[in-house]
Amino acid sequence: MKFKKPTIRDNSGFTLTEVMIGMMILTIAIVAATNLLVGLLRSNDNNVKTLQAYYFAQEGIEAARNIRDTNWIYNFDWLGDVNPNAAFLRKFEKGAAYGISLVDPNNYWNISNDEVILRFAANGEETPFKRVVAFDEYDCGLDNCDDFVLVTSTVSWSAGSKEREVKLQTVLTDWKGGAL
């Protein structure tokens, strides 16, 4: 009887199926990591813009406060008087909204009757942000609330297909007759 010599097969390679499954797993991992990275970049950009909008809204509140204080220094009504000799004094009407911007840091605040497109002060570059500062009646809970104004600074911008906004509010008072 003759014995067959066993044959040794070299199985050190990969089959086509194993290669295809490996490539599919690797592709899924790379696509998932790329989507995660893109999502993180969008989230970071959104956070940066929201923070900038917050600072622009705070600047609008501070501008209204600065204008009130400037009116007080020049002995005008705290909401302002129309004075052709003083371009920085403005009359604010309760229930109205104004665009307040500072084009040049050495100048007074520029006030318009419409929203303003904001610029970076350092280089004058236009930003995607628009600001409106509104002056409204404020119910102070007292009999006479004429010396109170609710100031709302709203900064809006487009983030892709969404419209976003940051809104800050404060109450300004006529402190002219106060402790000074």
C-alpha cells in the first residue's frame, strides 16, 4: 500500500473577502472621525461668533450708558436733547430702536435710526453682525416710572441657514438728581 505524502499549503495571505471587510471597516472609521472633526470645527466657530455677539451686545448697552452720562455732563436731559451744536447728543424716544456704532474709537458714538453692520475697531473690517439698541418703557413698580428706561441691545447674524441673535437688557435711570 502506498501512502500519499501530505501536501503543505501556504495560507499566509489574505483572501479577497478579508481585504474588502478590512477596507470597509477602515473607511467607516475614517468617515466617522472626519465627521466628528467637522462638527467640532463648526461648533467652535459657532461659539466664537456667539461670544463676539455677546461682546457687541454688551458694547451697545455700554454705549447707551455712555450717551446718558455724556448728556448729564453737558447738563442736558438724560435721554438727550436735540442740539445742532453738539453732534454727539441725541434724543432717545421710548419705544424706538437705534443703530449705535463706533466707527473710530476717537470719535463719539454714531447713532442711526436703523440697525448697523458692525466693524472690528482695529482694522475697520466689516463683520457679519448687526446691532440694534431699543429704548422701551419700564414698569418699575412705582407710581412714576418716567425716570426708568429698559435698554435692549440685540446683535444678530447668519450662521449658515439659521438666523441667530444675542439679546441683553438693562434698566437705565435718571441718576442726575442722585447722590452727586
